[in-house]
Amino acid sequence: MKEKEVNLGTFKYFLECYFNVSANYDELKKNVRDFKDNENIESYRKLKEELKYILELGDWGAIQEFIKKYGMRRMNEDKIKWLIKTILNTLDY
């Protein structure tokens, strides 16, 4: 997945700036709304695209490492799916 990390730049940015280790899981929807309110439409579009790509890829081990590296969180496959689906649903709301 190393070469694909470039394609996940907006998700990386979201993890580092909006849902970093200091944020609680119960703040996720608020953090997504903050992202949506503060970032431009292109960033919003890219984040959705990247998250859909992650779901399609299904390489949960690589995504676990990505989230661990940039979000400083250990998440299992179910938690990652929940995270991605929650972000996508909140972006669409």
C-alpha cells in the first residue's frame, strides 16, 4: 500500500488534523462536520473518494497500519469499517 498512500492524502490530513489521538470516538461526527464546514469542496470530494477506495480495496492490514501511523490509533477491521462508514454518512448528511 506504500505507493497508494499518496492517494490517501486527504484521509491522512483528516486523521492528523481533525481526528487525531486527542479526539474521542464520540466526537467523530462533530469532527467530520468541522471538516466539511472548514475545508473546500475539493477536499470534501477527495475524502469521500479515498474512503470509498479503502472500502473497495479491503486491505484492512494496510489500513490498520496507515491509521496507526497517521492517526495514532489501533483499530481492528470492524472499527475501521465503522469509522469509514460514519465519516461517509456524516459527510453526506
